[in-house]
Amino acid sequence: MGLLKERYAKYDLPQQYMAQGVYPYFREIDSHQDTEVMMDGKKVLMFGSNAYMGLTYDKRIIDAAIAATEKYGTGCAGSRFLNGTLDIHVELEKELAAFVGKDDALCFSTGFTVNEGIIPAVVGRTDYIICDDRDHASIVDGRRLSAATQLKYKHNDMEDLEKKLQKCEPDAIKLIVVDGVFSMEGDLANLPEIVRLKKKYNASIYVDEAHGLGVFGKQGRGVCDHFGVTDDVDLIMGTFSKSLASIGGFIAGDKEVINWLRHTARSYIFQASATPAATAATREALHIIQNEPERIQALWNITNYALEKFRDAGFEIGDTESPIIPLYVRDTDKTFLVTKMAFDEGIFINPVIPPACAPQDTLVRVALMATHTKEQVDYAVEHLTKCFKELGIVK
């Protein structure tokens, strides 16, 4: 047995949960993503999707992807930097920049590689990165690739953020990187206060809008727009795999900064460009979101309904202000078990355990779409209450 195999043969934690029948990952779906999906030959209510606008099976988006594939082919066979830039890539970048209120934008093949490439490209050895301690893993990996001094502040603790800013050299770049909507807990970054501290300490702000686009702000422009601080945020990042029903991501900002990133961000210039289908699908979804505000209203109607229902049923849901509703379990084994019990009741939810959260904060994550109905929410609340009570999580 080789050294690699010998070392990793000892890793059997997934197999232990499989043996217990509660392993919750890589569950196969054999239908399109919607509020109901087919799994193991039965219909299951989908409360684990990030498709907030419910657009992943919209015929207009599918047709746009097919038309782009027929025109351009299945791939670009190279990076944007060399042979992989299409006119639709450039058009999408212009539309995204205008949408989020910035000069220019760059599109990446995945959202993860936006944070992974941009953060180390904009701050160097004499600079600082200051992150919320619940920032997404892609932000964590991006800052790890940077030579900048790295500081973390307690989640949404503005007093702690100020203490970290006070440690920085006054004339150095101080980049505050934060999720607009925290993807596991569903709460929002305190952007108005972060902006106040930015101005006080001459810092810069980078906001990850992955879960804010299509949900918050005018026409779904995000949390920066929601709080009215777009002009004070230096860089806005977003993804296409949630509300925009595709895959990919982008960064938007001042033209001078984007010009630098276009020529230096390694995950941009060395990564194969997004497929024509994904690019066209994103553009069509963006147009639909802007032209159909009733979708966002429907999302908020069902979100407010579900928040009230879960609170009334006695669930601990924390400080969420979004379609992401955490149901706290605070025990890893029970988190896996309640996920399995929910599936047996016909409900797909996602378990959240370390490293996605602290060990004492394990939860199951309910996510809503604009296309969910009150009847579906009622069913989920009733049957999840039953599961939680059986495990003694909810009284």
C-alpha cells in the first residue's frame, strides 16, 4: 500500500454514517430543479436549493442556452485572456456592471474562483485583509492565497471590527471582505456601520453578493443597493448559480481596479472561460429578474410567511432576515438524523456542520424559492416539527 493510500484509508467517518443510514451528501436528483424534485423514485419537496427566483427550468433560459450552444458550440477551448472571449461574455459584463451600479465587471467560470482570484490580486504584502469570521469558504481560501496581513473580527461585531482597523497602518490598504447575506445563517452584514468605519479609517470594502442578488434591493440588485451604500462599496462580487439559474460569477468595481484585475487575477487569466450556454442562460435570467419584479415580491411573500410559521412552531432560527432559514439543532449526529427523517417525510433540507459552522451551531438549512407555495411551507413546518419533537430538539 502506498503512503497516500495508507494515510487516507484511515478516513472512514463517511462510511460510519453510511452504515447508520444517515449519510446526507451526494443525494441523486433525477429531475429538473424545482420546488418538487424526483429522488429515489418519489417526489420530494425541495427546500435545499439556492434557486431563489425559481428560474432553473424556465423555458426562456433553456432556449437561450440552446441557441448559444448552436451558435458558439459547447465550449471556448481556452481562457478569456487568450482565445476564450466571446461577444456575449463582454455584453454580460457590461450588463452586470450597470445592474450593480459599477463602472465595469469581469465574469468568471465559477463564483468560488472569483473570491479565490480577486482577493490575493488586490492586496499585497504591505496591506491588510479584514474578514468576518463567518465569511464563505471561498473568501477564506482567497485570503489564504494573499501575502497581506490577515485579521478576523467576530461575526457582525462592529466594535471588534473597529479594534482590528485600529491595528492597521493608517496608509496601508485595508480591505474589509464580507458576505452581504451569510449563506448558512441567513442574516445580513451590517453594511451601513461597515461603511461608517471604512470612512473613519480610510479602508476599502469588498461585498460578496452571492445570496443577495435577485433577493434584496431594487430589481434584485443586492444588499448593497438594499442599504443604499453601493457607491461606498469598492468591489461587488456575485454568482450565477443562485438567482441567475446558471453557473459562474463576477466582480464589479471602478474601471481602474477592474483593468488591474483583468490582467493579474490568476483564476481569471488562467481559467477556461464560461461556456456559451452558461453565459447566455445568465443573461436571460438577469433580464427576467429585471423585467418581472413580481418574482421578487413572491419570494418575500413566501419568506415572511415561512419565517412566521417556523417561529410560531418553536424552532430556533436565529437572526435570519432572508429566504435562508436555519433550524438550529446544535448536535452533529442529530443534524444528520433529522435530515434523514425529513427526507423520509418527503422534505429535502441540507445539514450544516463544521467547518461550515461552529460545532455548537449545527443546523439544517431551509431555503425558499419564489415558486414555493404556502401549502408546501405548511407541509414542511408540520413534518419538520414532528421530526424535531421526536429528537427532543423542539418541545
